Amino acid sequence: MKSNLLQIIELVLRRFLRGINFFQSHQRVLLVCNTPLMADYLADIFEIFKNDPHLAFYVLPPLPEESQGACDYIRRKLPVSVVGWMWAGVLPWNLIIVSDHCRLPWICRFFPIIFISHGIETGKLVDGEPYTYGKWSLIDKCRPRYSTMFAASETERMRGLKQNPVLRDTIAVAGILRMDKMMTILHRRDEFRRRRGFRADDTVVFVMSTWGPNSLFHRMGDIIVEQALRLKEKLSFIFTLHPLEHRLLSSSERNWGEYMKTFRQDGFVVLDAHEEFESSIAACDVILTDHTSAAFYGAAAGKPLVYVPLPEDCVEKGFPVWKLQKISPCIKEDASDLYEQILEAKINYPFNKLAEITLEINSCPGQAAQRIREQVYSLLDQAKGIRV
């Protein structure tokens, strides 16, 4: 009885709050940005709609104590009005866009919310289950938390539904906006190589890593760097680290982002915290990686992949990262065979199998901007009235 009463109260409150939006001159869109990394993905969405005079964008940055120094970067990436936590929980919103499962003012749950994700679903496990469509996507363990969740492919959508069937009307296939943009610059490969100082006949290896204890750098970073130094006359290296590996640390723990920059003097290219990696994918010949979803961009570009050994409990069997690792060379724990595996990938990679997995990752290449536009305007049309 209590549960039914609560649902009735929520329904009435939802109708009342959305009814307020009918009288607004502009449609208010709130971009919830809980870390600087999320600003990069939200900025891609903002770019599509920024010239629409009927939309007024606002950004909700993280609380200062949660992310020191984040606001300056976020404001550069998202040049819109900043709203604090209190006002975010008071103002009526036509639409809320999030790129991570993050905290929101309680009242926000009664407005349409789009979850765009901040990467590609790889099968990485958090608390024993895939992150995107797991318990974090639900309210009270049984109701969708979001109005719409963008999936990169039909395969991803079906996996999400298998994990949580209640998301059947929530998950929409939207493609991958950033991947579509990357595909338009691949023809500039020679230009990007010249900018980095590489010769036409250099074999360029792009090292890409996720973050945390199971990442390439935390598990094998020193070994990879040692081998790269040994092979720098034979191979050229670009390194990119997850933005969280550049964050300030209060303990004696190594800041991998700053540490890797010291090797620029040895001829390595090391990208900055939020430097784009797409041009490096275009420039490289082979990608050395772990279970980061960023490597999927390399797969879409047709670049051969080489993997470091992955712990069995960090990737779910049957997911794209698992499949890519199965068709790719994998180096030893001591990386002593790094050069041989790089050459093997460069010469004998199964590109036909790579193409099949790439279609599973992104089933609608080139269509992301249009699909996102349609989904966003559909929800805005609903929010302008009082439909629930």
C-alpha cells in the first residue's frame, strides 16, 4: 500500500514539474558533468545542438571537494551557464544529459534523463557485473533510472536487455559519435606522422591503457617502458594514459601521467591528460593495449591490436574486448616478445575477423549525429508538454 501511494505521489509530482515546462520560453537542458573526462563526451553532444536558439544549456559541475581543479577544464569544454547543486534541484528541466552513473539532486529524477555513456561497453566488470546496464541503471532495483540510454550497437542493446529486461523501452541504438568523427580524419595519416616527427617507414606503436589496478600501466608499466627503451631504434612509440592517471595524488603513489612525460626526452610521444587520441590512431601502425574501450577506435580504423595479458575476472567472456584479445597477438608477462608480437600483428593480422567484431561494436557507422538528434528532440517534444 505504501509503495502504491509513493508511486501516485511521484506521478503527480512528475506531471506538475513537467507541466511547468510548458510555459518556459526556452527549453532548459542540464549537462551533468561529474569529472573532466565526462566534459569531453558531453561536449560532443553539445556541439550538435549549440546553435539551436530554442535550447538553453547549463552545466552542473562536480562539487569542489570531489574534483579539485576540475571546473576550469569543464568550463572550457562546455562554455554554457554553470548551475550549482541547489539550483539544479530547483529549476525545471526539459532534459538532463549524463555521461556516467552519478549523483543527481533528488528532484531531477522526475525529468527526462538521457544516459550517453563515456565510452563503449567492453564487458569490463564492476562488482562482478557489466557497468553500464547493471544495478546502477535502475531505481529501487526494478525501474529504469533513465528515459533513454544510448547504445553503440544492436548487439550492445541485446546484451543490456539480457542483463536487465526492464530496460527494453530505454536502450536506443545511437552509434558512436566520436568514432564517426575519427573516421573522417584517417586519410590524414601522413600529415599526422610528420607532425609527430615520424618517418614514412617507421613502425609506430600506440600504447593505450585504461586505469586502475588491472590496467596496462599498473600491471606492466615499468616492463613496457623498459622494453620500449630497448627497442626505440626499431620501433617508435606514442603513449596515452587514462585521464585519471594524470590526477593529483596525495600519497606517495606514482602519478603515471607525470611519470611518463619524463620519457619524452627519450623520443617517446606522450599525450597530455585530455589530448585527443584519434590523430594518433590514424598515425600509428599497431596498437598495444589492455581492456580499454579506447582501443575500439583503433579496431574501427583497421589497426592491428596487440594485447597485454588480461586477468580473467576483469572482462566478461563473449564481449568485444574478449573477442578482440582472442584474435590478437598477446605478449608475455615480462614483455620479452614485444618486438616479435608487434611484427606479427603488422604482417599477419586477421583483418577479416577484426571487421566482423567492429560491426558488432558499432552497427550504424556514420549515423550517430542524426540518431542522437532524433532521440534528443523526441524527448524535448515530450517534456514541453505534460506527457509522462
